[in-house]
Amino acid sequence: DLMHDMMAVNQGIEGYLLDDIGRVLYSVVLDHNPGEPVTQIDTAPIKQFLECDKQQYVLGQDPRNPELNKIFSAEAYEVDGKKGYVYIILAGEQYEIVNDQLFSSFFLQLGVGASVLIVLFASIIGLGSIWYLTRNLREIIFQVKRFQEGDLQARVPDASHKDLATLAVSFNEMADTIVKNLDEIKSVDTLRRELIANISHDLRTPLAILQGYIETLEMKDQQLAQEERKKYLQIIWNSSERLSQMVTQLFEYSKLEAKQIEPHKEPFQITDLAQDVRSKFEVLAREKNIQIELETNDNIPLVFADLSLVERVMQNLMDNALKFTPTNGTITLQVTATKCQVSLAVKDTGQGITEAEQVHIFDRYRKSDGPTNGQGTGLGLAIAKKILEIHNSTIKVISQPNMGTTFHFDLPIYPG
């Protein structure tokens, strides 16, 4: 009865009544089957447990599964001269099975719950991350749409510190490049319009002169004296020459701008070339009572360049100097040399060029605000600049108002 009472209080234990050699005389266990065969267990652990005053941790056999050792408690008894032991397994087999099932069920539920929480947490983190990342992406898309709709100032603010910094910075750089290209296209279109307008104006002048004097010759042919007829024919000739020169300049500049002209470089003495150019312009200079001087020395080395193109540059500079040098003025051709290059300068005593005009003096068909009756600089300086560019050289201007102007450039010395 005592064993049944203990079992009722704690169903996790299994009680056994053993004889002195360990045979099970009676048992109180869960799901007890009276037909189970009598089991005998080893009493040595019981004796060891009792000898140590029940203070030592000892494992004993499980009567239901002798191969397993479990924690037990025991007490010796003697009734009517028969000795034995009360043997109690503190965690019975059936209890452990049920306990394992419960634990398995608990851990299963715990695992399912944890999985649900993990999935939920991961979903929240994922959605939060997507929202955080797409926040910057949405900002970039918004700015791209603004730019697409024509707002050329649309940029991603603080692009370098965005999460998608590479994309944001790339868009800003692309937008800057597009705006820059559009500005250049507008500038080129403006220059094209100005060029066409200037060319049309300058072509109209010689054509109008030609037409007017030809009509005069036709209408008054019999009334004109021989001297007047010669004068009119000379004016017609000069206008046709000017027209031809302008067309030649346009053709030459277009070829230079399209990079269709390749310099044929050769060694030559630039002092001799300067002397030839001076001689060609002396007749025109005398008409305005302008003196042309050549400053050089005897040890100028050979230069390595295209002779005809360099001559064209010098002619354009001399022509420009004649236009802006007043009567009784002076034009100076100066040739100097250093260890690596030869420098040529064309100086005049004209009105000079303001700093504002110097910025655009080499633009194609740029007109100067000087007393030249609208002749301007035409394409001469622009052609000179292009020719020197294909020689890897640059032309520079030094000028002050009422102090004259100097154009100068450098050419490489022939290494041979």
C-alpha cells in the first residue's frame, strides 16, 4: 500500500520489492502488466548504496530494461525472517518515454514558434532594408524623371554620401556632361549663325560693288572717258580679288577645322622666309606710308615645319597688322632663337586690343571694333591659329589700347 501511495503521489517513480538476491517479487509501475516475466537485477549497487549511508551517487539496473542503469533509492527490509530490498527507480522507463514525448512536443512547438518568429523578424528586417535602400533609389528615380522632363538642373543632392553613391554620382556626372554638351551645341550653333551672317555681309559688299560698276559700264559705256573706264575696271578687279580671297579663306579654314590638312615638314631658314614676306607687303605698306622693319641676327638655326603653311601664318599676321596700323606707322618682323626653338613676332604701332577683345581675337570671323571701315580680322587669325595647332604650337597676343599689338609664336629647331 505504501508503494501504491508513493506511486500516486509521484507517477514518475517505479517501485519494486526485491528478495535478497535481487529478484523482483512485486512492482508498482505505470502500465503494469502482470504477465511480464520475473526479472532479477544485480544487488551490488544496492549494497554499495546502503553501505555509504545513502550518500553516494550510484546507478542501478532498471528491472524493465536491465541494460540501462538509472538513479535509484533503496532500503533493506526483513519480514518473517525473509530479507530483501525496497528498490525505487526515481525516473521510470515509461515516465521517461512520456517525458521524452512531452519534451519532443515542447521542442517541436518551440521550434515552430521560433521559426515563425524568425520568419516574421526576417520579413520585418527585409522590408525595412528594402524601404531604406529604395528610399535613395526613389530619390534618384525622381531626379532622373525631372531631368527627363526638361529640368536640366535636376541633381541628386549629397550624392557621394548616399547608399547608392556610385549610381547617384554617375547620374550627376552624366547630367553635367549632357548640359555641357548642350551648351557647346548652342554655342556652336550661335557661332555658326554669326559666321553665316558675317560671311553673307562681307560677300555682299564686293558683289554689290561688282554689280554696281558693271551696270555703270553697261549703261554709260559710250559716255565714259578712257581713264574712268580703267578706274571702274580696276575697282571691279579689286572686288573680284577680294571675293576670291574670302572664298579661299573659307575653304582653307573648313579644311583646317576638319583636320584635312597634314603639314609636310621640312627644314628651312625662317629668316629668309620673313624677308620674302616683308618684300611682298612693302608695296601695300608704301601706299599707307607704313614702314616694315625686320629684326634678326645671323645665327638663327633652321626650323622644322611646313614652309607654305608657316608663310600663310606670316602673311595673315602681316595683313592684319596693315589693317590696324595707321598712316606713318611701323610694322616690325622680329626673329629670335633659343636653344630649343625659334620665335617669330609681328609688332605694329596700331590702336591696340583691349583685354575683352583679346579673349575672342582668334575666334573665326571675329570683328574688331577699330577704325578699319568694317574690315575686321575675318578668318585670318583663326586660320593662323589652326595652322600653328597642327604644328603643336600656339599663337599669343600682347597688346594694350593705344600701345600697339604683338603676335608671336614658336617653331621647333631642326635637329639634324
